[in-house]
Amino acid sequence: MDERFICDRNLGKLAKWLRILGYDTLFYRGNADRDFLRKADREGRIALTRKRDLERRRHAGRLVVIKADRADAQIGEILEVLALSPDPLRRMSRCLRCNSTLEEVAKEAVEGMVPVYVYENCMQFHRCSLCRGIFWPGTHPRHVEEYLRRRIPSRRP
């Protein structure tokens, strides 16, 4: 899973799902233009965009123009086009907000920082190494698995 991505501002949901799958994925809030492509090149990222006119520009790096409109179809398209097989052990290992890696933290370290019910019922917690957000499994991993199974039958990540 060495692939790293940068998504243009039209692919915010795709960026979130690539992070869920464990891929280092930046969300570029500016226009998908030469600066976008330069950033992708500088950082060794695969540029993902919906702007078809970017295909005509000279670009030394990898560029994928996403044809699908919906996030679930976009995930399937990326997995197919790039022949990716996401590692299930890396799922939910990146912060959905800032893309940084998550670190496991002791339960005691998050007391008073999460809802009481969560603290009493969860045993495992992670913290973002950059934005310091706290994450716990809850029902989210099960919902993610169901979503991926239902929406991407051809390549089950």
C-alpha cells in the first residue's frame, strides 16, 4: 500500500474512503490545475480528479480522471484502474479529518475526553498524531465493512 493520493475538491468523499481503506490521501481544496499537479509530483502522489481537461496537460506523474459520479462507484473505479488490493489490517489507520496516522492510546489517557458511555463500553482507543482527535471502534468498522461489501462486489477490499 505504497500508493499515495491527492484528490481535487470534487472528490472529497473519495478522499475520505481512501483514508478509511488506509491510503495516505490529501484533499486539495484549490482548483485542479497546474499547482495541483505540481503538488502531486513533488509529493509522489497519484493525482485524482474529475476534470477531464487535465489529461491534455503535460504531467510527469500519474493522473487518474475519475468518470464515476458517486463515491461508491469511484472507489470501485480506482481499485480497478490501479489494480489495488487494500490491506484490511490498515483500514481505519488514518485520521479522516487530517490524514495523519492514528496511534493506539491507553484507555486511561482518554478519560474525560470521550463520552462517558463510550469510555465505559470501549476498550480500544486511537489518537491522531497531528490533530489529536480521538477515535474508537463503535459500530463504524462494521458499517464500513458492510458498505464496502455491498457497494464494491467486484473487488472486495
